[in-house]
Amino acid sequence: MPASKTPRFIQTWQPDAAAERAAACAALAAPHASVAPKFFYDRLGSQLFEAITELDEYYPTRTEASIFAAHGSAIAEAVGSRMTLVDLGAGNCAKAVSLFPLLEPARYVAIDISVEFLREALKEVQREHPQLDVAGLGQDFSAELTLPADTMGDERPVFFYPGSSIGNFTREDALAFLRRVRAQATGGGLLIGVDLVKPKHVLEAAYDDTIGVTAAFNLNALRHLNRLIGSDFDPRQWRHVAFYDDTESRIEMHLEARDAVTVRWPGGQRVFAAGERIHTENSCKHAVEGFSALLEEAGFAAPRHWTDPQGWFGVFWARAD
């Protein structure tokens, strides 16, 4: 039996621990304290997020999957086959792999900031698809998108960004990100999942479930922060807060001090008043027309979309001519 292929892996991003600590401390000391959403994702945080996707209240994951199940043939016809499929924020690669029978990629390039997790996932992808050319990039693509030519091959590039993570960007940052993707996608395009505007009670339940998994996920960012910057947050002194802001068309997640508390870290501290909040995440919700216009503004052509029967979630395809 021939030896199995080994996926290529290129790490173009290296964590700068000192810079990350400085940025995190500055965000805590700012007039409106915040914690970057990336601090959600240590090992426990990643496990908690996987649990969130299984909750009754959390509709995005299963709704997106239902769209691909219902409209897969039409999506595949629009996208075409025999491409280099570039998976942005690949994680465990499961979403992209589920589309392999539909899209029939000639090459698969997975990009994620979680380097070791991605390496292990790609080994499994290669074992299950030995005929496929598989490569991985360790990269923070939200800040920079650099694709080494030898990973891309001659096939047209199709970028895949599922799961509605585009909602974590402000409109300005989303436009800048989409323009970076467009610059790399000539001849191919972008297939992207987008959470749509829907009733407020549905949105708020999805980010504040009844058994408290999302609360644990949010609070875990404080534990992760303690390890990274040496702070002394006690998660028991904070509560999870999530609400929909109609004006900004976004869910906001915060951590609210239950009582007055002083938090210290090397070189600094902050006194939080009772009820004062730390902003941890935004999740913007889009209208179909507005997101189509954003794609066109970024330089993509002829956006198409497919939704579930309730119109809660959209899968968009846009060409990069």
C-alpha cells in the first residue's frame, strides 16, 4: 500500500506575545473597556462554541447547513467545479469537506490562526481524500491575506467563508476584508454565509441561551486573558449580557461587573463600578440587498443568494471577474 500524502503547511503568521499583551491591556484601560473576540478561543472556549452550535436557540449552523442541503445543486452550478477551494477560518475543516462532493475541488487550501488545531484537521482531510492536493496556511487573514503562489496551483480560486463570521466586522472593516479577498480571487469568486436580520427575540435567544452555555463561553474569555496577560479577573464577579441593537443592526455581547471590583495586571489596574461593562463581541446582521451591495462595492460581480424558508440566513456567491 503506498504511503499516504502529507498535507503541506505554511505558517505565514507568528504570534507576537508582547504586542498582544500590550493591546489587551490597552483595551481594558480604554474609556470603554473591551476584550477582543479572539480571546474566546482557547481550548475550552473552542469546545464551548462547538456546544453552542448544538443548542436549540442557536440557529445559524443548522440553518446554513439546511441551505446547502436544499440548494446544493444550484450553488454548485453557479460556482462551478475543479477549483482551488480556499477555506477561510477553516477550523476543523468539516464545513468545506461536506461540500467536496458538490464542488469537486482540485485543490483545498485551509487558512486558520489556530495553527496546531488546523495541522491535525488537515491530516484527517488528507487521509479521507488522498487524491486531493491539500495545503494549510497558518495566518491571521482578518488582518492580512497572503496566498503563496505554490499553494494555489493553476485552478481558479474560490474563497469559502461560512458561518456568518463576517458579522464580527464593522461595515468598514467588512468592506476592507472583502476587497482583500477580491484582490486574490480573480477568475473565481466568494461563497460566504451571512446571518440576516430577523426578529429581536430570536437573535437575543441565540446569544443568551437558557442553560448558560453562551454565558460560560463569554466568561471564559476572562480566564484566557488571565493566562495571557497575568490579570486577576474572577469570572464569578461578572455576568453575561447580550442584546440586539436595532440602530446598529447587531448583537452585542458584554461582561458586566456584579459589584465594584478592581482588576490588576502587570503594569496596570482598573476599578470597575457595579454594572460597568466590558464589550466582548459584535455580531452584525445584514439585509440581502445591503450585503449584495457590499459585495459589489468590494469589486465582486453578479451576487446571487440562497436562503432558508424563513429568510433567517443567506449563502451568497459572487464572481471575481
